[in-house]
Amino acid sequence: MLEAAADHVGTGGVLTLEVVRQAAQLRFSHYDKGGEETYNILSAFHKSLRGSDPQAALFWMARMLEGGQDPMVIFRRAIAMAAEDIGLADPEALKLAVAARDAFHMLGAPEGYLPMSQMVIYLATAPKSNSSKVALDQAMAAAQEHPAAQVPLHIRNAPTMLMKELGYHEGYQYAHAVPEAYIPQDYLPAALAGSAFYTPGPFGFEKEIAKRLAWWEELRARAQEEPSRESGQEPSTEE
């Protein structure tokens, strides 16, 4: 109550009994910038976006703004959420979040709160997928497990004659040389051959990505069958 009265009277004011009475009748936002409540509300904001609840997300956004939070803190959390929890299910989400931040820089407050509100509603109602985050975690783990994995010779750059003599770039096939712009070949180190870090989710744009991956896998399977047919052998059914 004393803190609220001090805020009410301002710098240089005197805390009298009457000032405290007046302060007690006002509604002060409970938002301790930099304290525990700051992170609690930021967490509530992020989880409301992830949980597809635009009403709650808007409320926590407003609480932070009313409490004097730097809008860039809100934008940073929203941009991170767009990449972590929406990802490729809706690639427009990240672009819109960044655009809303830039619009705020141009407009300032309070007009800049409008693109922020639009951003919050869009992120909360977008399809959700954390497949990008899962893929990142798995790829980072693989990189830590195989820190010295060698780049396959056929995809190495060969700017010198010595490198060419050593086999650099030999056998590389240019994807655009065929109508499909896809030629099956290995790009991972031998120790990680066949690894799949990314698996598309079932919602939004990732359904289209899944179709592309399935089509490329079909082209790869056909390419593996053709040498067997040419040699008169039956295609292998082993994994």
C-alpha cells in the first residue's frame, strides 16, 4: 500500500494519511517488471498462444502493456513462439510477427498496439507444430555425437586440380539437370546415412511438405529399382 501511495503522489510528494487513503481507492496493476510476476505473465502469454486461446493471449498482452512492459519483450516472446510452436505448419506466422514488430517501430504507441494485437490473434489461431524444434534438437544432438563426420567426396567443392585428383566433387549430380529438379544422392556423412531429423506435422502447410517428401522418396525408390532391373535382378525388399 505504501508503494502504491508513493507511485500515486509522485517524486517529491509527501505521504500523508489522506494520500494513502486515495491510493487505496485506485486499482494498481500488479506487475513487478523484472520480478517473478513478469516471468509468470510472460509464461502465461506464451502458453496461451501455444494453447490456441486468443482471448487469454490478448489479456496477458494487455496486462503487460498496462504494467509498463517494454513492447519489445512481448514481440521477442511472440517471435520465438512463432518459430517454436507454429513453425512450418504456417510459415506466415513468423513473417507476420516480425512485420508487427517493425510496424511498432514505425508507429510507436498507442497505434503500434494494433499490429501487436493482430499478431497475437494470428499466432493464437494458427495451426501448431513443433517439428522444427524437434528437428533442431535432434540435428544438434547428432552434430555433438559426430563432431568430425566427413563431408562426402561427391558434394565437396573442388576449386583446385589437386582436389579434383583426390576425388572431390566426382560423381555429383546437378539436380536441375532433370525435369523433377531432384536426383537421389547422399548428402549426409556415411555415419548418419538414412537419418531423419525432420518429420512434418499433420497440420497446415506441413501437409504439403509431407507430400513433397513422399514424392522424393518415391523417386529415390524408383532410382534404386532401375539398376536391379537392368541387371536382371529383382528389386530388393530389404530396408
